[in-house]
Amino acid sequence: ATGTFNYTVSTTNGNGCANQSASGTLTVTIPMPPGAGTKTWTCSSQTWSGPVRVADCDHNAFTNDDTAPHCRSYTYNSIKYFYYNWTYLDQNKNILCPSPWHVPTNSEFSTLISCLGSSGANGKYYPESSTWGGALAGNANGSSMHNDGSHGYYWSSMDFNADGAYCMDVSTSTASTNGSNKYAGLQVRCIL
């Protein structure tokens, strides 16, 4: 649980008599995923973070390699987005989404889509002030940015074969779960 708690700690000696006691206040907070900011979005019982942004993504270029970890940043319309291939996500999931956060499963994406609705996504998933708090971002693959900012893609923690993994695809009109090549660069959001 998070919040501020009052506590009392007592110790006893070998005869069961009170030896010492102390009391105080403890504040418990949940660490946010790196670069995700402090704002969260809630839909039904789910709590989502903003997109994860890690500093080491500027020096790695994407290749069409499913096995090597890659990440990079890309600026679109003056906003800096961060992209990770699935191998980078899989190898760094505990850094990208520190406990108690985790990388969402395909089922958790489906729950989000059921909660917000798959059609008429504009206003529910976007803009930043929407229920889910998103920004259209496309995906990075190879040396270029794909799409024109009309879609946002987010990795699931689940793969379906050696070359592909699940993701959520959100546009201004629809949202759905989908599959992607593992070498593609997609964004990451965390869920509690």
C-alpha cells in the first residue's frame, strides 16, 4: 500500500518484558518507471504510466535483427519519443517497469480496450489529457520512423514465436491488439 502510516515498534527482553519502543511516521511511495513522469491514468482497475524514456536509447540504431537489444529516441513534431525492440524490452523489463509496475500482457491491453472502447479512440486514448493519456507516436524500425504520427504502438510482455510479439495499436479512430516483428521499435508503458 502507498500513503503515510503511523507505526510503533517494540522489542522485548528474554523474559518477555518491554525493553524498548519507538514510534513514528512512514511514507510509502511507488517508484515511477524511468522518464514516465508522475501522472498516471486509470481505467477500471488498471493504472497506467506514461511512456517510458531511458537515457541510453540515443546511441543504438535499429536493425532487422530479432536477437540483439536495440533502443533509440526519435523526435516528431518537437516531441521526443523512445522506442525499444522486443529483445531490449525483454532483457530490461525490470528496469523499464520497476516493481510493482510491470510490462502489460496482451490480456491487459484487451482489458484496457474493453474499458475505453476500440472505436472512436480519439478523445479516449489521445490527446495527453485523455482517459489513458497518450500521444500519437508511430514506431521506429531500421533507421526511420514509420507512419506519420497517426498510430501509437506499445509492446506487450508476451511473444508468440521466435520472430514476433504482441502489441497494442492505437490510432485516432481505433484500438486493437496486434502482432509485430520483434526487431521493430515500439514504445513501452507500464501497468500496476
